[in-house]
Amino acid sequence: MGEVNVVRKVTIKDVAALAQTSVTTVSLILNNKGQRFSAETIARVRAAREKISYEPDYFAQNMVNKETKTIAVLVPDINNPFFSQFIQGVEEVAYQYDFIPLIYSAGQNNQKVNYYLKELVRRNVDGFILAVSHIEEETLEGHLKQRKIPYILLDQSEKQHQSDEIAVADTEGGRMAANYLIEKGHRQIGIVLPEQRAWNIEQRFIGYQVALVSHQITVNPDWQITTPLSKQGGYQVAQQVIDSGVSAVFAVNDELAIGLARGLAELGHAVPESISIIGYDDIDWCEYVTPRLTTIKQPILALGQEATRLLLNRIEKPTLGMQQKMLSVELVERDSVQAQ
């Protein structure tokens, strides 16, 4: 048998030997902490690194810099197109600043959220974007606040957290959706929403109620139809919507609206000829379903971008005052609403 040549990994000691200086000096210079050394020494170390193609060990470098250049993003459902667009916004900004986002789909499971927080803190991520609802104050306190780890919240179910936060004008969005249906002549206006509601969904519900009351429309309890926040959730309440006697429905997200439209069509109730539907979010699918979905547009990409900017700002400036930002919404008129 011939000899097996094992290629030895180039180490920081090799750079130090070639540059004729110490390992500590090389480490400081390559981690941009070598300001006290002469220009000649810095040049010699960098030339030695280039010559033997040395790449610093990531984890050793982390020990020196005390940062990993990673942020963790926890979302409820990675399959929801809303969160796909949101994550795209996160990635765009993180990439600009040389940060790596780690994406986790935590569902509605608090135990899973706790597990991810504990393990990611142990792995020294630099900060968190928490887009999951129902995070308890004790959870944040135990995992993040005590360790002074930066985080930003999106749309929590209770406004109990004193922290950096980004939200969308959901009360206005709910009011805008209901007002649009009222302007189209509808008076029996239903709403499809989950029973357990995150803070942002509750605000849409409040906006819907405000609009009806302001037009002297009595809110009928039969018009409030609860179901899981998904396409299947919308699909499975189609008969309930028909039985409620409404002429129009506000579905609190587009997935619900798309599922409901299909369910109604299968039961012989065309949209919008029989029942009008308005959604919420303006996910990509709205343009490609039949009929094209009228909806309230959230700035989804911008939400991901702004959340990441706020978090990176906090990582860079830990003593900064509290950052709270509200983004606006707009109506996108398509084909799923018909005038009465």
C-alpha cells in the first residue's frame, strides 16, 4: 500500500512562526484589536496569513470577540407565507451587516420556545427576534433579561413587556377592512378569527367592532366565527359562515380568507357573488387565487427589515433608550368584494 498523506490544518502558530511574532500578537491583529502594534508588524502578520491561507477558527475567534454574529428568529409557523416574507426581510438586513439569522418554527408551544431560548443562549447568539405570541414575562426575565441579551418583540398578546418592540397598526387595519365592506353596502358583516388571539389579531377584532358600532350596526355574536388561523381553519367554517346569514366576511389573515373562499365555492356559494371576503396581510398568493383577494396590506418585508435593524442597533448600543416602532397598513382592492 502507498503512503497516505494527511494534510495538516494550518494553525495560528504557523502564522506566528512565519511572521516571527507571538500567537497573542497574531490573534489580536487578526481580530482587529492590534492598534498598539506598529504598521510594519501588522503588515507582516497579514502577509503571513495570506501566504499560508490561514482562516481563523470560528469558535476560537468567538472567544476573543465575545460575539457570534448570529441572531435567532422565532416564528410561530415557518410554513405561513407571511413569515416566509418576514424572514426574507430579516435575512436582507442581517446579510448587510454580516450577521447570520437562525430561524426556528416554534408553533404555539411554550415548552418549545423555552427550549430554544435556553439552548440558543447557551450557544451565545447575540440577540433574538421573537415573533411568537404569549411569551411570559418570567420566560424573558429568566433567559434573556438577567443575562442582558438583546431581543425585540413582535405583537405580543399582552402589553406587559417593557422592551424594544415593533408592531403594525392593526386596530386601524381592522377598522379599514370593516369600513370598506360597509362602504360597499354591506350591513351583515362577519369576522373569522382564532379563539386564542395574539395581541395583533385582537387589535384587528377591536377595529372591526369600532367600525360597525360607529355606523350604528349592532354586532351579532353569530357573525363572530372562531377557527384555527390557517387555510384549513377557513375552509372548515364555510358552512357556519353561510348559516350566519352574513353578506360579507372579514378574515383576519389571508390564509383564512383563501381557505374560506374555497370552502364556500365547494358549497355552491361563489365569492363575491354570494358572499364577499376581505383578508389581511397581502401575502403573494392574493394575486393568484380566484377571485384575486382584496386585503389589508401589511408591510411584511419592511417588518422583518425594521425588526432586524432595531435588534442590531441594540446589540451595538446596549444602553440605548427603549425602541418602539409602529408600521402603517393600506387597503389593496382586488376582486373578492362586491357591492350590495
